[in-house]
Amino acid sequence: MQTLDRTFGALADPTRRAILMRLAKGELTVMELAKPFQMSQPAVSKHLKVLEEAGLISTQIRGQERPRKMETKPIKEATDWLEKYKQIWEKRYLAIDGLLEELQSFQVKGEPEK
């Protein structure tokens, strides 16, 4: 559960979600990641640190470059966890829909004819 806490905590910030969206297209360096954001490179680096601690990104070392890449395992775990709750709620909604249909048909049958 701690992994999920870190994943959802990291995803709670819109800047971090935007960084992940950019990394979904491929590896990028810190400078490349910082370009569209109106914040300093150290601020972007702090976001990257949170994402890396959550396991959502990893750092490659290639000489002087240190591109980041997205890691999908934590996203899959979060999606699987959410899917379980989605199925529970869908069953409940189906039960409510059935009850509403039953009540509506009962109402129509019980109304006096005009």
C-alpha cells in the first residue's frame, strides 16, 4: 500500500503529471523537461526527485547526460487497484438501475387509466 501512497502522492501534482505525459513519449533530460515550465531547473529537479522516489521515473546515465524515462509498473499497480473499485461501483450502479426500472414499471402499472 505504501507504493500506492507514493504513486498517488506524486500524481497529485499537475506539474508532475505533465512531466510524466512528456516522458510517455520518450526519454528526456532535465533541461528538456524544464523547457515548457515557467520554473527553475532546480524546481523541476525537485519534481523529478518525487517521481523517482515513487518509482514513476528512472534516470539513465550516458556520459554527461542523465535522461529520465517513465516507468510503467507503479502506474499499472495504481490502475489495477482503481479497477477493483470501479468493478464494485459498476455492480452497485447496475443494482440501482434495476431497482429504478422496477419502481418505474410498478408506478406505470399502478397508475389509474385515463
